[in-house]
Amino acid sequence: MKSSVVVCGPQGCGKSLMADQLAQRLGMKRVVHDWKPGDPVGRSTLCLTHEDPRHVGALPAHARLMSFGELVTKDELQAAVAAVEGNTTVGVSVRLPFDRRHRLVVVDARRLA
């Protein structure tokens, strides 16, 4: 596997919520939130972006582009949302990544339970 990963997903899909778990799973030492095309991609870094994958452009040879949906299952996301909701009085709403036709799949986390 490449030494860095740029993860694309729409705003609100759970990238930041799952960042630490993803970084550990992928063996990354650092997480960069709100990465933008053209920003540097350090080695052993998980970069999170809401940019459309078609607009990310060229990445360094040590980096790989992945969608959030490739890395996280619906069950994992539901568990993370449930953990957050268990610690707050605010409802959490997330948007899952693009479906196979590049449409957003919108999910209200309160209905997942």
C-alpha cells in the first residue's frame, strides 16, 4: 500500500468522525482535515477532503486516492454515530458517500437505529 492516502467524501459523511479509526487501520501517523488539491501530502498521512475525486488532480507517487465508501461500512458508521449520540443530546445526521452512479446517499442517523 502507498504510504499516504487522500480520502474523498461529501461534507457530513463522517470522514472526521472516523478519522482516528481510519488512520489506525491504514497505519497513518498523521491526519490532515480539510485537505485541498495542491496542498502537500506528507508521508504516512491520511488527508481528508470533500473535493470531488475527479478534481483532485495528480498526487505524489507515495499517495493513493480512495473514497470514504471504500474504507468504511455502513455498520461501522452507524456504530460511530451511535457512540457520539450516546454522549450528546444533539441528533447527528450524516451523508454516506456517493453511490455507484455518483449520487449522494443521504441518511438521517436517527433512523439507522
